[in-house]
Amino acid sequence: MYDAVIIGGGHNGLVCAAYLARAGLKVVVLERRGVVGGAAVTEEFHPGFRNSVAAYTVSLLHPKVIRDLDLAAHGLKVVLRKVANFLPTEDGRYLKVGGGNTHAEVARFSPRDADKLDAYGAELEAIADVLRDVVLQTPPNVVTGGVLKAVGELIKAGSLAKRLRGLGIDRQRRLLDLFTRSAGDFLDGWFESDPIKAAYGFDGVVGTYASPYTPGSAYVLLHHCLGEANGVKGAWGHAIGGMGAITQAMARSAVAAGAEVRVRTAVCEVTIERGRATGVVTGSGEHIRAHRVVSNLNPKLLFLQLVDAGAVPAEFRARMEQWRCASGTFRMNVALSDLPDFTVLPGNAPADHHTSGIILAPTLQYMERAFFDARAFGWSRQPIVEMLIPSTLDDSLAPPGKHVASLFCQHVAPELPNGMSWDDHRDTVADLMIETVNAHAPNFKASVIARQIFSPLDLERTFGLIGGDIFHGTLELGQLFSARPMLGYADYRTPIVGLYQCGAGTHPGGGVTGAPGHNAAREILRDTRHRH
């Protein structure tokens, strides 16, 4: 009999397991695939070539989780990009962001915009600092059940209100804008030149099936500003060994604390007796009993596939049926014989811009057209591509002189129109993505040795990302904070006693943060103490 069985060995499941085991609970993690890590894994996709095959870059991983689990001692090492982003423009120029040169780079396009960079950064940083505090807090929960519970929730809400008051009224208004307005409208209010708006605006559509002018996309932009790498706020980095190095370190930390981790162990049912979760049944028919069941899955998968329909209130199940998952993501990994030689910045010798996030989407209008094209056609004929070449920072990923690249591609429809299947069109779209990069770096196509393709359907089948949704549910106002996954159940608990959620479908949402796992463990331990 376990104290807790955790469904899914993704990073949040491993974080939750490590905290519970450190507190003395007997914990087992069950992972369907042959390797733990969920979407944060490193795999060899061609002989001699390894890459972070799904999640591909580090920033949002919370520093408290890194410290508490002592991930550095378990093998985690993160290095920063030499330049944050590189964006070729439509007029044959380019913009580099980061590396200490952003002001001078932006000034080539607009001195006025360059002069606004510091104010923009300070504004966003002040708001992000408040929200960073909220990331590790359980959201105020709409509850019933007596005055004491209600008072407890009001105290949480009051604490949050105090943090927000510290922003001042002007920044409170900006925060409201970030939750409700589009990334495009927000950036148009700050800047006039297309390149800087595109470089910043890309974060407003990352992993989101939406136009940068879709209301609410400004929050997605803000969400991607909440992280840090190696103590540098807002910075993005690379884990040596790929994203799998993060989750392997987490697994080692959990096992060192006493947790048990099983791979190739799919769960097909959560067992419920007299209204309480009592364990799980695996695909092999094994019944694993536990005092608590903790799910790291998308809420939709948990409640529509593993939990009996009659075990939860009708309104809760209806919410899960309507839980919106739409990422618009097409993911590729490619093995390269050479680095890309960009027309706007020639040269295939390793350079700073090769270490960056390379954004092939020159304007917000280009991104908007890509979205509407995908809605009408199934995929954009002029897609958005972000390319990272992690082997420029980590030579363990490819043979000497060779490289690996991650292509994070948008926009594609999570489900194709007119009954079309992604199985029939994945290679066509992969060819398009290669050609899109090749239009900017004419040696790219000829340098591709091998490729690995994940359509939205492949991402769902392989990693449980419904509709290819990397966030386990879109980051929109109706699915955030106290409404993630539903008003009344934002505290990592569910309508079933003893059944908890610790995945990205809970607050604070997606990205490799570890925060949902951290927060869920705290609530589980609180219930454990009360029970005893």
C-alpha cells in the first residue's frame, strides 16, 4: 500500500514525487513510456544525433525547485544563449535581441523604440515580479463548506491584493491589459518598428493557436517572461544534455528521497470506492492501491478516460469535456551536416546568432496571416518557425562538426478540416517547414541528414498533449489561476476525495516550471497532516 501513486512521470509528476518522498511518504511514479520526463526528454532520433525532442529550452524552471531538489548535484547544468533571439527582416536586414546589444540593434530600425526599451523592460519586470510570487501560491479557491474555509480563501485573496496594490494604479492597469488585451495591441502601444514587435510578440503566440491580435494573447507573452536561467531574470538557456537532463536529475532526486519510479507502466483506470480514490489499475491488470492518487496528465485525459463518468458531478465533467486544448504546434528535430548560412547574416562558422532562438516570422501581421491561413487551410503556407541549434552550446548532442536543430513550427490546425488526417499530411508540412528555413538560409535543406516529425496528432499520441497543446490547456482568462482547471477546484484537489492533480492543467499552467508539482505536493502534505 502506497501513500501516493502518481500517474505520469513528466517533470511535474517527478517534482511532486520528490517533495512527497522527502516528507517521508511512500510514493510510486508510473510512466507509460520507456523513459521518464514526459515532453521534457532527450532522445537519439538518428544515429549519433540526440536532441530535446519536444520541450526544447530552459527558463521557466523555478529556482526554488532547482534548489529544493538539489538538481545541480544530480547532474543539471544550464548554459545561457549568447544572444537571446535573432530575427531576419523582410527588407534584408536582421535584429538581434540580447547579448548586451539590444538597444543598438533596435536603434537601427527606430531610435524612438530604442529609447523605450528600458521603460518597457522595467514595466514588464515589475509586473512579472508580482506574478513570480504567485506562481508558487495555491490560487484563491471558490469553496463551500463553512465560514472557516471561506475565511481562509479570503486571506489568500487579501495577500494577493496586497501584492497587486504594491504595483501602483498605473501598473495595475497594465496588468489588466496583459490579461485581457492582445499581444499585438499591447506592443503597438509601446513600439513603432516591426522587428522588435515581432521578436517580443512571438512569445504571445508560442504554443498557442491564435493570432498575436487575439484578445488574451498578451498574457501568453507575459507568461514567457516569468522565468530565469542561472539567476538572470527573463533569460533563456540550454540544459547540457538536453531537456532530458532536467527530468533525469529530478528522477534521481526523487529516487534518492525514497520514491519508486516505474516506466512502461500505463494506467488505464483510477479506482474509486465509496467516493474516494483508492489506487489505479495498470494496462497489465495490476491493481496498485494507494491512499492518494495524483495525476500529472492533462485534466481532459484524466477525467474523460481514467475516471468513471458517474464519479464526478455532471457540471465538473462538462467542464472537462469543454476544456480547451489548442496549440497549433508542429515540432521537428533535424540532424545537420552544417550550420545554416543566413542570407541576411552570411557565414556558417559558429556565431552568436546560431546559439539564439531564431525567429522566422518578421512581423506581427505575418503571424496573424499564418493563423488565419491555418484556420482556413489546415496549416499556414507561410508558417512561423522558431529554430534553436543547441549543439552550438552543447557538443554532446551531435558528432564532431555536425549539429542538431529544434524547429518549433506554427501555425497548424490541431485537427485538420474536411476529415483530413495528419498521418496523410505530416511529411508535406515537414517539407514546407524545411523550405521556410531554406528561404532564409539557402544551404539548410541540403544540410539536413535526417529529421524527426511530430504533428499535433503525433504529440498527442506520444506525449499525451491533446491537440498538440504544450500547456495541457490554453492559457486564456477562463482557464487561468482560480479557473484552472475549474472554479472551486483550483487547489490541486478534485471532486473525488484522495484524487489530486499536479500537472500543467493546474496553476500556474504550462512550460517546464515544476511549479504545479511543487504546489500540489504542499496541498497533499497539508491534507496528510490534517488526516493524521
